[in-house]
Amino acid sequence: MTEKILWLGINAKYSHTSLSIRYLREAVPGSRILELTINHQLLAMLGEIYEQQPKVLGISCYIWNIEVVKRLLKLLPAALPDTVIICGGPEVSYGTADFMREFPMVDYVMRGEAEESIRALTSQLLTGQFDRSKVNAALDASEIRGIAWRGADGVIHEGHDVTVADLAAVPFAYRAEEMADIRERILYYETSRGCPFSCAYCLSCATAGVRYLPLARVFSELDFFVQHDVRQVKFVDRTFNAKKAHFLPILKYLLALPASCRTNFHFEVAIDYLDEEVLTVLSQLPKGRVQLEIGIQSTNEQTLKAVSRVNHWEDIKAHIQRIMSFHNMHLHVDLIIGLPGEGMASFHRSFNDVYELQTDMLQLGFLKFLKGASMMNLVTPYGYQYMPMAPYEVLVTDALSYGEIRWFHSFEMVFELYYNAGRCRQTANYLIREAEQGDAFAFWQKLTDWWEEKGFHKIGHSTKNLYGYLRDFALAAYDLPAEILDNLLRYDALLADGGKIRPENLDWNRLKYQDITADFWKGAPSRVRTYLPGYEFTNWREVNKKYHIEVFAYNMMLTSQKLTCQPTALLFDYTADDPVCQLIELEIGTDAQDSV
């Protein structure tokens, strides 16, 4: 009868997968899973669940889906009145009794790590033939740790939040037969639970110590992912490098994988704790094999102290710069808006400190007040007000007004559209250097203010329009020649979005130089092979798909230094994952002139 047990995961996006429901499926052999997203229409979601006709429905509850889950729960009694409903996850592991009172259709709540407790509960349900009253009476007589229930007298018993002591007892979550369907999505995986740090804003502060999977098992499971050619494995270990004896062998395993392996492995690390041996291994990894996420959060030492976090900033800075020099992995860093004592001036400094590193992504998040996190103890001391429903984001602090936090949402949107999307970076950095004396926050602040004045924060935007917006802003805000902006924006457009976006309002010159470029492509192959070894002309469609030659009035290869007036032809190669740009020799113009 376990086939009548259904575990429901409601993901934030289709590209995500649910790790928790797969653990439950393996913990209860024969049970099934259903994955939906928060973008599903509510009645469509209800219909898909109804089609399964489960005797037991278990729902995984997280910050990204809890509001959808709450709406769904209110519909379930009408569609499936006899179905036993179980909820679990961080969103219901705290304030459990209040949740069960608000949602009386929920029969049981799994509190904490459920892989062991769910076996015991489902065994009781099977023995009692899914009769709630029999199971509740049994729980009254002998509690299952990790399970909250309603006693025979109707009283809610919250039970106890539990962890799995021996992580090796947790089954592997994935099955070979499902891999063809999910290998292009993000597959979540863990080799440890817990965190050595106790940051107030994180739920990891609620548990002590770190538990690890045996390395032999880790290697076997990583082999599974590689053999099934998955696109990305995202480790959910809170701090992947918490124990060198555990994480370094994993890195060496990844280094030893064959060159044909396309799987990308994503880790969150405390980068200041890396040593020379680890850095050496990282430097040897093939491009794209690994990507690192680094939670910096703030560079204000008093702010970090308030949330029980210690950053060794000079080490963080040096290690990021060192890893960036390897040119073999994506680096993603985080800052949090709304941390204790961090007002506009302090965030300005934190942002500039981190922006200077020029990592691949600088994600700006807003402080959240998670159930069970010790951040709740700082609400009164720091004058916090926050959303009473998920995602529990900060609204007011003693250092930031609501108006400032509202503005930061526009700031974050603008920054996502440009910097984090990999667009217009050379233009932005040129303006920061030449017009803002290196103050990156001042530039993005002014662009955000202009954006709001235009009402752009209220509407959607096509990628093509973003280039024109930035040009219009820069012409209005700074005393710069339009020609420089046009050259910078054309260069940026060819480096972003696979070079596929060619805004019409920029001065593209392909037609002007088409005779010269045609001679380049169809002339002596040795000439092209100087830049593209192995090149053979096939047809114009293939050439135009894979390559582009653009002529600039400036030497765009010097954008990080000082632009010089010098007609320059650049060849953009789109045959690899990332565009490659190189200077080529074409008879196009005059000698170098004065620098600008």
C-alpha cells in the first residue's frame, strides 16, 4: 500500500528539483513523488494531486512555497477528504502547534530531519489502514520523535525537532530511471549537514556540529551524476570547506574526472579558510568544472559582530583575486541588505569593497527573519519590522527606513538586469572610473534614481532596450561624447547574451566593412587560422552564426585602462560557452591618435 503515499515538492522554478521528497521516497520504499512549481495555477495543482488519488499526501514546506502550500491546504479537504495530510520542512518545524491550529486539515507535521521518523509514522499509518484515530491513539501511547500529532482528545502534541545522528543512514536520493528526465535541471545534493558557524540570520545556527557522509559513498554518488551526464550538481552543504579532510578529497576527485565530463559542481564556501594546497587544486580544475558561492554579506565589522559572523576580509579579498586569476570557474558573492546597524553609508562601503573584486555575480539579498533563527532575538534591539508572511523580508531597521529599503529593491533589479546578467560591464566600469572616480555605488545609485524617475521600475523591459537606456542615462548624467558610449555599448552587446542582441539604435558597421570582412573570411585560410586554428570556410550562414567582426573607433581591448582613438577590428568567436574576443589585422583606418 505504500504506492498510495505521495510526496509533493513545490519548487521555485522548473529548473530546480526537490531533494527532500526524494529522500522521503527512498525512506519509504514504494512511495511516489510529484514535483510542481509555485508558478502552477492552484486549481491545476489540485487537479494533478487528485489524479494520483493518494491515501497519504506529504508536502515539503519551504520559504519559497509556504504561501502556495497554505492556499492549497484549504482546497484539499474538498478534493480528497479521506487523504491523510502530512507537512514537513523548515516552515512548519517551528511554531508547529499554531500552524496545525490554523490548518486543521493537516494531520501530522514532521519536525526537523524526517528520514527516520517518517518510516515509523508511515508504518503506523499502514498498520492502522490509514485510520487517523488509530494512529493518533498509538502516538498518544508511544510518541514518535520528530512527529507532531493530534491526540485522541484533540490536543495538539508538538513532539520534538530531531536530527539524524548518523548521516550514512540517510539513503541516496536519486534513481537511474529518472535521470533522463531531470539531468538538464539543477540537482541538489549534500555531503554534510550542519555548519561550524552560527550566523544569526541562518537556520544552521539552530543545530550544533557538522555531520558528514563517508567519502567512499560520496565518490560513488558523484560517479552516478557523472555517468548520467547531469548539467549541474548543487551542493547544499552549508559550508562545503568546513573540514579539509572531507572536502579536499572531493575536489581532487573532481579534478581527476575525464575531460569529457560536462557536469558543473556548485559549492558554498568560506573562502577565507582556504589554504595554499586547496588553492593549488582549484587552479588545476578544468574550466567550468566547479563554481563557488561566497557569502560575504557585509564588510562592516560591527555589523558582522552583531550577527555572530567573522569575516577575514583581507584573506577573502586575496583569495577571490587569486581564484579569479585562474579563469576556470564562476565566482558568485553575496551581500545582505538590512543587517544590524548597516545603513546607507555603511552599505555603500560594503558594496564598493565587494564590487571592486569584479566577480561573475554579486547577488544582493534582503535580510529575512526565518523561524528558528536567532535573528529573531535582534528584532527589538535594532528596531526591525518585517513581513509577517513568507519570505519574511525586512521592511524597516533602525538604520534604514522603509523608503530606503523600497529603493534598494529597484537598485537590486537594475543591478540584476545589467551586472549580474553580464551586460554592459565595460560601459559601467568605464563610467565608474572616468565619471565617478571609482565609486561604483554612486554610479549604480544614480542609474537607479534615473530608472525610477522614468518609471522603469514598474514595467518589464526587453534586453535590446537596456542598451539604449544606459546610453540615455549616461548622456544625461555625464559630460561624455556619444561616440564613446556607442563604442562601449556595441562592445558590451557583442560580449553578452551570446552576441545575439544587436540594438538598432547603436552604430553597427557590418555593412560598411562587408567587402573587407568577406575578403578576410574567403581569402587564404592561413590568414584566418592565425586567429582561429583549424578554420575552414563552409558557407556564410555558418560564419555569421559562429563569428562576428566589428570595427570600433577606439581600442576596446583597453577598456579597463585608458581608451585610445584607434580604429580597431575585433573578431568575436561564439563557438565556445563564453565569447572570445581578439584583435585582428584589417585595412580599416589610421594610426593611433591621442588617448581619451
